Amino acid sequence: MNLLRTLVTVSGMTLLSRILGFVRDFVIARAFGAGPATDAFFVAFKLPNLLRRMFAEGAFSQAFVPILGEYKNQRGDEETRHLVDHVATLLVFALCILTVIGMATAPLLVWLSAPGFSADASKFELTVSLTRITFPYIFFMSLVALAGGILNTWSRFAVPAFTPVLLNLAFIGMALFAAPYFDPPILALGWAVFIGGALQLGLQIPALKQIALLPRPRLDWRAAWADPGVRRIAGLMGPALVGVSVSQISLIINTVFASFLSSGSVSWLYYADRLMEFPAGLLGAALGTILLPSLSRCHASGDRSEYAKLLDWGLRLTLLLAAPASVALAILGVPLLATLFQHGAFSADDVLRTREALVAYSVGLTGLILVKVLAPGFYAQQNVRTPVRIALISLAATQAMNLALVGWIAHAGLALSIGLAACLNATLLYRGLRQSGIYVPQPGWDRFMLKLMLALAAMATTLWLGMGREADWLQGHLWQRAIHLAWLAPLGAASYFATLWLLGFRPRDFRRRAST
């Protein structure tokens, strides 16, 4: 399996999802703007989405995939199928309980995550209603994560990478066609979350049947718990949950801070985060997805040299692609936001306030993606304690910076604290891998970094000169902005990759095959 080709496939599916995500945000911004209703929805959606990231795509995947890979390589098909069935049994049982509890305690959850909303009774009640509608999303997405872990371990990356497309289609359809039939219209977005989760789960079923690993949950959860493989997964999940929870806890605390700031702050942070998530998902999530199974196979076979080379490959690709994305977001904040979102109820002032958060987020984008590459270096070895300790340090640093920055630069300070903490997290993970001997850098890093800096300088200069005045972006018509951005962004990318080419970079230098 060619890892570079696999990365292109997964990133391509993610790109489609992100493009539709921008269409979705364009539709939502045009229909609802940035105000009390959207603040209520974004807070309500943040709760199940948070649990999805913490549990489904976070702790569960990090604990499940290495054990599943071990069973696949060492235990045989029959034991592997039993493990999948037992894990599915316990997962369904736990998710049913969690979903019921979450819907019943929605008022408490809203009060804890956005206490500032309690000053406005109608806004608080709307958020509670939306939370109850969206909360079953965690049920669907946890089972999607189970299916995705199985498919990725069997190198079937395309279907799990495509599934987020369905959520975006549900959002777009409900916002465009169903909103007028709801009172208030924002409720349509809550039902879009529910429908999108169900569609994503349904898409996994045929792919699992093809590899004869469609889970078969049973009523006897005690027998499932007796499986030693299940117990090992549960043992790894505890520390892993703490580790992945840290960044999500930071987001919750940021929402708490933002709920006390001026109206629209939650929405400004959301739209800035959406732009930052484009490269983070396109590269970070894709690299993490394909690296964890490959690293797990290397660890199972005891190939330390190949393990280090895989990490080195991931780090170089991350810097090669994440660094220019970070620079581009910082420079093109107003052009991107004005073109994508400045329509209908989304004003020029909303663009400028969102740009402040986007620039702050961009500081930590490369660090955020590096964490996605470095953390699997520990997880593949079933070592979750080290990343947990580092994540806790990052959480403490984030909150200290929140207190220092929010009074100075308001909502942008909340974004900057997350970005700086991501850089700290990546630095400590890197140091831990080096000190333990897990990662040994391959030759040529000095030349690589020098060439990268020169290419970044060429791209930044091109974008800055080609962008023109920010006022023109805020005042121009949509088609003028779109045409300008349509040639400016490719020009910046061309200047970057042309400089790399002149300095000796070639695509073949980054081809790599996974161990089997």
C-alpha cells in the first residue's frame, strides 16, 4: 500500500467534505447570520460534537485500532470477529444510556457549557431544545467510529473518509428547504444533525459486509465484558479519554468565556474554527488515520527502524503542507471570510471580528496538525499515559493564557490560547518521542527547513502583494471577490510549490509504502 497515494485518497474525500462544509456555512450564514439563534445552535451542536471527538474519534479509536490490528495480525479471523462483536455489544449498551442521560439533563449541560445564556430565558430554552434534538448524534457517530476503525485497519480508507459529506448535505438541504417549516427556523439545523448522523452510520454497513465484519451486538453484555481484548481496550480508553478530552475541555471553557462576551462572539469563533479545520482535517486527520494502523503493524512486528521512518515521513509532510496553510490563513483572512460568509445577515463587522479569531488560530495550526502525527507514535505502542500528561500540561497552559488574553483581545484571545497550547503540546510530544528513542530524525532536516522557509517567504510575498486593500474585499460584490480569490489562491500555491521545485523538491521524495 502506497501511503502517499492513500493520503491523497483520504485527503481528497476530506476535501470534498470540507468544500461542502463551506457551502453549508455559506447557507447557514446567509440564512441565520451571527446572532442569538446561531449562538444557541452552535452551543447545542458543540456538546454532542464534543463527545464525538472525545470518545468516538478520540479515545475509542486510539484504544481500539491498535488492539484490533494486533488481533488481525496475530489471532486470526475468528477471534477478531468475536472481538468486534463484543466491542459492539458494550458500545451500543453504553451509548443508549449516555444518550438518554444527555437528553434528560440538557438544561444542566447548557448551563454548564454556556452559563451566560441563562440571562436570556428564550435563548437558554432554545439551546436546550436544540441540545435534545442533536444529542443522539453521539450514538450514531460512535458506531461510525467503530466501523471506521475496522475499515481503516483493513486499509479501506475511502468510505470512512467520505461519510462526513452526508452530514454537510443534510445541513444544506434542511437549511435551504426545511427551515421555513420550523418555528423557530433554527430548529431545522438541529434535525439536520440527527439525520446526518443516521445517514453516516448507514453508509458503513455495506462496506463492513464486504469484509465480513459487520458487528453483531448481543444482549449479553456480561459475556462481552469477559473478553480479555475488550478489557484491554477499556483499560487503554481511560487514559486516552483524559488525553483527548483536554483540547475539547479547552473548547468548552472557551465557550464559557465567550458566552459572557458581546453577542456574536461564539459565532465568530465558530466560523474562524471552521476555516482552520479545513487544513487541519485535510492533512492532520488524514495523516493520523493512515499512520496509526501502519505504526501499529510496525510495533507488532518489532520494526523500530521503519517505525521511526514512518514518523519522519509524517512530520515532513505536515510541515510541507501545514505551514503554508497557516501563513495563507493569516494573510487571506478578510478575502476568505468576505467571499465565503459576507452575505445576507453576515456583516462586514462580522468578517473583521471573525478575522481576528482566524489570525489567532493560525498561529497554532501547524502545532495542531503535528499533534495528530506525533500522538499516534505513542498510541500505536499502547502508551497513552505520556500523551495524557502532556495534554494536561497543555490544558493548564491554555487556561492561564485565557485569563491573560481575554481581557486584552476578547474572543481572539481565546483562539490564540488554543493555538499556542497546541504548539506547546506538539513540542512536548516531539521531545518525548526523541528522549524515549521511539523517533530518530532521518538525515537532511537542516536543508529541508531552509528550503521550506524560502518557499514560505515567496508565497507570503505573492499573497500580500496580490491581495490589495482589505476595504475593497468588504465593499465589493460577491462575483468580484470570488474572481479575485479564484486567481489569488492558486497563484500563492503556485509560487510556493514552484519555489520548492526550484530548490530540488520532487513528489517521489515523499512516496512511502506501509509495512504489511
